[in-house]
Amino acid sequence: MEEYKIKSIEEGIKVAKEITGSIATITSAIEDGANGVNGAAERTQSLVMDMEKINGQMEENEGIAVLL
């Protein structure tokens, strides 16, 4: 990696602002990714709960069918 030398205060401020913007973009991307993972986990948990309800209802229906 080449060494970069800042030639003026203005250039230093510009570079610092660019770095800050880049960090903000990376932070936003990471946050969006984390939110996506969290959402998927929540939907998976909801699916598991729905499957448990369906299983319980199937067992209840089986019990009723045996009585008929």
C-alpha cells in the first residue's frame, strides 16, 4: 500500500470527511444486514410456533376420528 501525504489542511479535512462517509455507509450496511438476520429469526420462530399449533390440532382431530 502506498503512503499518502496530505498536502494541506483543506485536503486533510476533505479526506477525513470522505473516511467518515465511508464508515457511515459501512455501518449502515452492517445494520441493515443485522436487521435482516433478526427478521428472519423472528419469522422462523413464528413458523415453528404455527407448526406446533397445527401438530396439536392434528392430534386432537386424530383423537376425535378414533371416537367416531
